[in-house]
Amino acid sequence: MTQIAHRPIGELTLNLDRKRIPVKAADRRHGPYPYYGASGVVDHVDDYLFEGLHLLVAEDGENLRSRKTPIAFLADGRFWVNNHAHVLQGNGDNDTRYLSYALEAKDISGYVTGSAQPKLSQAALAAIEVPAPPLNVQRAFAATLGALDDKIESNRRAVASISDLLDAQSEKLGADIQTVPLGVIASSVKDTANPSKLGDAVVDHFSLPAFDSGARPERVAASTIKSNKFRVPRGAILLSRLNPRFNRTWWTSTGTETWALASTEFLVLTSEDDLELAGVWLAVRDPLFREELPKRVTGTSGSHQRVRPDDVLAIEVPDFRSAAPEVKKSTLALLMRAESLRMESDHLTALRDALLPELLSGRIHVPAEGVAA
């Protein structure tokens, strides 16, 4: 096993924080350039501060403790950064992309200060020690894991394109189809399960955070789930009732090897078969339905507005039962393709996460030019 020396981030990078300029939302002019904050893109603006590959690291925010979103991420091309993210580049002897992986794998809890608002200062970031192999080894490491990440990103873009295509199909075809209440073409599942009674069972948990982080369920021990959940049948559409201005529509294909449970914040919709369920998908992606859903909310809190199930089912949608079979077949094929891409990305992510500590520790290595095998 090859031992890899560790060095502080401050010795491996150029810190470009001095170039950050925050812009208030009211003063931003929309444009093509990403505007980054502590956890990723927060807006798009008409000008840029940086160009090329840079490493951004959260300076403050809850993700410094929870790590639900990466604390370190790459930004490439032309972009703007506010003062909530540190901006770094590898110096001449170190690779920027490699350093993003090294930081991702690092436990930084000892460097974070603050209780109400976690903070990673510039000095604390500079002091974090990470493995620092030679530059050619770093580049080989980054190329190996980067190939997996590039495929994951390619899959994400393909899924987004499929979603846009289906939305366009819904809008185009739905305009000429008679409408009926959603409850006429879809049934709402009301069967619940108490996870605490499932013993040591492992379940697929369809939650709002899981949807927001990639629309794949979390496979967890049932004992970790604290409240009753809906049982999800083999094929269903999950439609979020919570804060419906953030439209969350989830096509689910569950296996038979584990229980599948969904948050009660979802409406679980089923139909007589997969083809008709594909028609329901087109119906709930109809732009008029998506505009109407937020209008039916109850509650005054902006962060906890909900739509009652009966009110959702009463909204008029295009009756895609009358659509040509080819329309529903092509819709189903696209939905299944998107699901397949998400599953592939799950496997690639698991492989990447397994390789990361092994490579960083030197327990395994990849061939690098100028380095003996």
C-alpha cells in the first residue's frame, strides 16, 4: 500500500475570495451565467466574475454540518459567486478537480464554528489537511472518478430532457382533450403502514428530501422512520401536497424485494395499468393543472402550505384515456427510460463513493504517467 502525505489546503490552492461580489436579488439582472452560493446555483445573472474550472466550498450554511449537499463542488465556464462560498483553484502543483474529491471525503466538523449559523472561515479552510499525492497521480485519480461523475451528470441531463419533452407533449395534446376531475382517471392510495412494526425490515422510503436530491428513494431500516407512511404499490405517481408551488411529480417503479413507503405529504395515485398511469402522468403535468394546484392550498405559513387530497382530485385535467395508444406507449417508454437512468446513476454513485476512500488512502491506485505501477 502506498502511503500518501497530507498537506493543508492552503498550501495546495490559490484562494480567490477577494474577487467575490454579492449582489442583492433586487439588483440582479437575469442572464445566462450561473450565480453560486454556499450550496450551488441560486440564480442566473447577466455578467460573470470567474471563468474556467474552480472549486467552490461552502463558507456558511447548515450543509456544513448535515452534508445533505456537498460542501465542495466544481464550477466551470463563466459564472458569478457571492460571499457565501470560498473560491479556490489548485496551484501549479495540484489539480482542482482532485481537491474537490479530497475535500468531499474529509470530516471537517472540527473546523466548523458557530451554533446557530455554522461557518467555515478562510483560515479554517486553509488549515484542513488532505492527501496530496504528485500532480500526475491527482490527475489520474480525478479522471477515474470524474468519468463516473460525468456519466452521472449526463444521465441527469437526459432525465431533465425527458421531463421537458413529456411536459411539452402534455401541453400540446392536452389542449384538444376534454377535461374531467383528476379523481375520475386516477385513484388515491390510502393504505398506510407503521414502520415501527416492520421489525428489522429494510424499506425504500420515498420522501420529499429524496425527491429533491435526485428522485430516488432512500433504502433505510424501517426503524429509522418515525411516523406512519403510505404503502406504495408496484406502479404509482407521487404528487406532493406540501408547498405545491414547488411542483414535485414522481413516477415510481417499485420492486418486490422490499417494502416501499411514501411520506404522507404525497398523494399516491394509481390507475388500472401502466399505460393508463402514463396517461395520468400527462394529465398532472398539464400546465393548467400545475397552475391550479397552488391555488388550492390551505394554511398561512409560506413554508407549510398544503392541498387537501379531495381538492387535488377535484381539479380538472385532460382525459388522456382518450389519447391514442401510441401516445401512452411512448410516454410510458420515456418514463421507464428516465427511471432506468436514475437507477444507473445510483449504482455509479455507490461505486464512486466506494472508490473514493480507497484511492485517497492509497489502498488502491490507478495508473498515472510517470508513476511506477
